[in-house]
Amino acid sequence: MKRIVFLGFGLSSGGAEHQCSQLMNMLVERGYDVTYASFGDVPDHYYVSPNVKRVYLASGASTKKKVWTVEKYLLKVPVDVVIAFSQRLSVLTLFPLLLRPKVKVISSERNFTIGEPDKYERILMKTGIYRRADHIVPNNYSQGKYLAEMMPSIKNRIKVITNYTDINLYKSSPVPNNEITRIGIFCRFEEQKNFHRFIDAVHLLKQTMSEQFRIDWYGNRTFKSEGQRKYYEEGLQRINDFHLEDVLILHDATKDVPSLIPQFDALCLPSLHEGFSNSISEYICCGRPVICSDVSDNSVMVHESENGFLFNPLEVSDIVRAMTVYLHTTNSERSMMGQRSREIAEALFDKERFINDYIKIIEA
């Protein structure tokens, strides 16, 4: 069996980290020799099998030393396949492995590029280093199409593998039809997740709706930068200024999402951009109506008026429109949307197909 190294920052809460941990666990179940090498100083949020070897690179060191340590590690580690789960990690991986052409590299893309590409994507594209990747695996069809158009020379190396969600872990349950409609959100308090604009939408919704509602947002409050912390604190100030404490309640991130989802009538994700959303995947597995932004592949999982409602995340008025339409639905309509969500999930998420798609490119 091939020796596989996953390179990562760590297994903190997040969609990419969740998919990475699940894939590693599946590969060791199939008998592969799997190592997870991380260089971020963050605690694990997701479970990893004890059969996955752990390597911690340059803990507590400066950024410069971390980069140098990662490159030395990749040049020397006995390995057949390296998997990098983001564009930034691909940059760190591909340059040193130019010197090891026999090592297979799988670069995983986790988001859909909106507007100007970030600096890591520009490096991958403009230097041509992406051609060193043996396989490029976007987790959504939108990004796969985008990459093929931006860099035709890598078109034949692109293989879309959408995210996996365990339909047995995220079990379907009846929509509770609470007396006060309860809506849940499970994602970070960050700009990508549209925190400020969503607060503005809730403010307008509270002013215009006669129906009572409550929104519970669960998110990680361990921030990677002062800019992210400031953005969160500005959001808190907005909530206080608009007196929304009774309708928008913030919580710490939780590992126990499957046990919390059943208490909500619907789930929401207001992101500005996504790859293939783990949150929405979990929502529909649990049989819930979903109100979310119409970006990337969200419409693959949320079909307008069938199992939820889509909105333009850049328009506060459109967020309000979608939320209002949902709040005006009957209990019967909500239950039917929940059932439709589960049907869509069962059609999309197949564990064997997910792991076999990865094994095919590992063994190619």
C-alpha cells in the first residue's frame, strides 16, 4: 500500500479540516499508511483514527521557520503521495517537490473563486507550478470549471470530488415546528460567512416581521488574526446597537452538531462564497429546510422552494426576502421541505463512491 502524507495547518473546526479527517480515517480503514503532518498551533476539533500517524512541525515557531521546516520535511519524508487540502498548502507543497518528481501530489481546492484570486492562487497560476500537481481535486463543479478556463494546461488533471457527509451520523428527524421559529447557523464568525451583512438583515427582519423567530449561530471564536477578531467584535457591537440579543444568539463552536440540529425548524448559511458546503450537507442529511446564499454549488443541495430558499448574499434585502418567505410557510410545508432535503442527501452522499474516487487517483 502506498504511503500517504497529508499536509495541514491542523484539525481545527472548518469544512476542509472535517473532510481531511474523514478521508484520512477512510484510507487507514482500507489499509493505507497515512501520516498527518501539521504546522499550525491549534488544538484538534475533529476525530482522527489512532492509526493515522501524527507529525507536528515547528510548533510555536515563527512563520519563516515553519515554512522552512515544512519544506525540509517534504524533501526527506519517505512518501508516495502528498495531499494538500488548500491552495496555500499546495504552494508550500509543490515547490519543494519539484525536486522529487516521483512523489505524486494531489492538490485539493476547497472554495469557489469569486472576483480577484488571492495571492496563493496567483502564485499557482502565474508561475505555472500547478502543473507539478498530478491531480487537482476541487470539491465543487463551479471551481472545476473555473480552473479549467483559467489554466487549460491542467484541465486533464482536474477531478471534481464533492464532499462526503455521513448520512448515518446525521440522521433525519421530524421538523419540530416550534412555537417560536428557530433557525440554526453553524459556521465561523468571519467575513466569508457574511456575519455583518446577515446581522443587518436580521435587524430589518425584526422590524418588519410579525412572526416571532430566534436564530442561534454557533462559531469558532479562536481567530487566526487581529483583523478577524476585530471583524467579530464589530459584529458584536452591531448586535448591541440594533438590540438583537433576543433574536440572534451567538454560541461557541460545537463538536456535537448532529444532536443540536433536530431542535431547529430550519438551518441557514449566509456565506459570500463556499466550496461544497459541509454545513449545508449536514443540514439536508438531518432533514431540514435550508435558507442559504446562492453561490457555488449550494443549489445542488438546496432547490428553490423544494427544500429551502436561496438568496443573493451581497443584498441585505434579498436575505430578508428569503427569510420572510420561509417564515411565512406553514408547518406542513416545512415538514415537506425537510423530507425533500433528506431525499436529496441520500442521492448525493455515498461513502463508497467518495473513497473510491480518491483511491483511483492515488493509485493511478
